[in-house]
Amino acid sequence: MTSTALSPLHTTPQMEPANFLNLLIVDDERSIREACREVAQSLGFTAYAADSAEHAYRMLDAQAFDAVLLDLRLPGAGGLDALRRIKERRPEAVVIVVTGYGTVQSAVQAMKNGAYDYVTKPFSVDELKLLLERVASHLKLKSENRMLREKVKSKQGFGGIIGRAPEMEKLYRIIAKAAVSAHPVLILGESGTGKEMVARSIHYSGPFRDKPFIPVDCGSLVPTLIESELFGYVKGAFTGANQSKDGLMAMAEGGTIFLDEVGELPVDLQAKMLRAIQEKEIRPVGSTRRVPINVRILAATNRDLEQAVMQGAFRRDLYFRLNVLSLRIPPLRERRQDVPLLIAHFLERMIRTSGQEKMLSDDAMKVLLAYDWPGNVRELENCLERAYAFTSGPLIHSTDLPQEIAQLPVLESPGNGNGNGNGRSKIIPMAELEKQTILSAIAELNGDKLQAARLLGIGKTTLYRKLKDYALQGCEDARI
């Protein structure tokens, strides 16, 4: 690197910070490692350094990296061989190779073997800065494309999560960023909001998707057995331990362990969990030997952990260790526009499973939309399953819903009846639910049809075709 490497950075326009992106700098010259780290951190990268190829391999085995800055002339290691071994360990990592002046041919060969770009020594701060900005933009685009592909697959949300409300769009963006990171994630949300589904989306959208995903319900484990369940035990550790057994953390090796309701962990076990996360090792019950582990930690809770910390019920150091990245799942009452979408999804699944076509009446829909859903999505699903099972006819009315929900008063608007005076409202077919969702989205976006199509996960041609159909049906709202 030239002498400008340590000079102040130029005040050029800044791109969006490369938040949550991990960069590994592999170079045997300490001054270059430190200067590169300074530049990378100024752009928002989390920068790590390795002074040899072997050191880099160990770090890559233990943690996910988004990008690697690799010197092709490392002592005792061939540059192309090092590149190959890095790509074997982290195929999705972006590798930038560093080569000396006059040996550009080796960099070109490296790019043919999978490197993203190269830079020649000596190089300036601005050269490295522009290259890392390009890498950050490339990774951001890859993340957004992956998120869009997931949305296209589900046509409803992200990774199987149902929802198109603005609050959910924000959540999807955070999930996409968390998926490409190896940092612990703390998922916050009320009971029934789908915390495990979010955890699975993070796991299966990231580099660990082919590795195990092990969920652990910390609230349901027997207190006296939690330690042996998590960390395993050796033969003879206690009465009945006739043979050694791996714990859940060892079973998740290379993948993800999801600690659901982590706030329920006993305080004495929290210290052991902290050590396991911090030192990346566990000690099975009854053993004197510590076992190294390589797992990603995702945790979830419906409790206020900050308050639990103040009350002494949760360790402050464990809270900070888990809360490296955090996201909040909005309760269903904060995204009521997703209720018709969820209803359509659940009813379609029940029809497909049972083979019995059942529809939701207008009066039932009004009740479901007016209810606050303290149990969130899980309560809505259970409510529909119960009504579907106990309704003998093809139509589900408000009287078929659970009593505590059916008794909810609903404000009627003029002209809502069907005019036959029998108190029965018209049926709401699936197509009508779809129409209501599309028109509501356009109205909420002040008539921006292109934005509505994007949020709804459909093509603009499809949206315009459907709006044309609604207009032909005499739907005044289709002129929005």
C-alpha cells in the first residue's frame, strides 16, 4: 500500500454503510492488514485479519464471511491454491485478490478461478475504498435479489412468512441482512407471531442452509435436564446414563441452534450458555473435557429482557451477547390488512387437505377483521381450523366462530346486508378476498400501482389485467 493508505479519507459521497458485512483480510504484512482494516471499518464492514493462509482457513471454518481480501503471495501458500480452498469453504464469499505490480497475469487467472476482482500493490486508500464500495453494492444486490426470489416463491411474503403490510416489508429487509451474517440474532415478538418461522427464514436464506437447524423450546425443558439436553452427557454421568449422548448444541454443529423463549433459561444455566457462545465450546455433563462447537445462535423471546436484566432474572452479559442483531415481529393487530391474506392462505390449505370446499361469509369476515387477536397468527389459524371442522355446510358464518370472538360487536355500515332479510350476508369467495387485498394496497399507496404490484409480489401486467377485470365488473374502486 502507498503512503496514502494512512492519510485521511477523501470526503467523497458515501454509499449506504455495509452494515452486517464481514470482511476477512489475509496478508502477512501487519501494516497492510491494519490499514485495510481501517478503510473497511470506515465503510461499515466488520473487519477481521489473518496473517497466513492456515490462519484464514481456521477463521473461515469458524465463521461466515461475506468478502475476503487475499494476498496472492503468502509465505508457504500458493495464491491460487489458497483461493480454491477459500471458495470450497465459503462458495458465496466475494474474494478480492491482491497481487504485486507486474504479476497481473496471476490475478487474471485468479478471476477465472472465481475471484471477484483484483488490486495491485502498491495501492492507495481511494483505490481500496472504491473496490470495497463496489463489493458492498454487489453483496447488497445479491441479498435483495435473494429476498425477491423468496417472495416470488411464496407469492405472499418472505421464506413462507405471510404478510404484505409495510411493517412486514421492513421485517423482510432485516431478515435478508441477518441471513448473510454469522452474528447472533435476538427475535422479539408476542406469542403466536411466528418467531420460529422467522428464525427458519434466517437460517434457510443464509450460508448455513444445508446444515442442521435445531429448535429448542427453553420453556418446555425440565429444569433438571436442561443442561444435559443442551450440552449432552457422558456415560455414567448420572443414574440411567448408560451411554454417552450428544446434546442439542452438538447436533447443530455447522448450522443453527434456535433458542426459543430464551428468557426462560434458569440463571445458573445462563452462565454456561454465555461461555458456550463466547468461547465456542461446551462441556458435556460428567465430562472434564471441553468440546469445540461451531454453531450460529438465534434466540427468541416474548419477554422484556431489558426489564428481566434489571430485575436480576437474566444475565446482562448474555443479553448483550445475544442482542448483536435484533428484530421485532409486529403483532397481528398492527397489520390488520394482512388478515384477509392469512385467512385465504389457511382456508386454501384446509380445503387442499380435506377436499371439502368451504367459504367464509361476509359477517364472519367482519368479525375476524374487527378482533384484536391477542394470540396473533397462531390464534387466527386455530380459530379457522375450529370453525372449519365444526361447520357442517359449505359456508362459515360468524356464529360458527369461537364464542369469545363471535360475540365481538361489529359496527355495521349501511347497505351491508344482502337484502333478503334473513340475517345472512353474502359469501366472500377467494377471488373477492384477492380483489379486496389488491384495491386496499393501491388505496394505501395513494394510487401507486407499480409500488402496489411490487409489495403484493405480482407482476405489473397481472395487476393491470386484474384491475381491468374489476372495472368490467362495475367496481368503482378500480379507477384508483
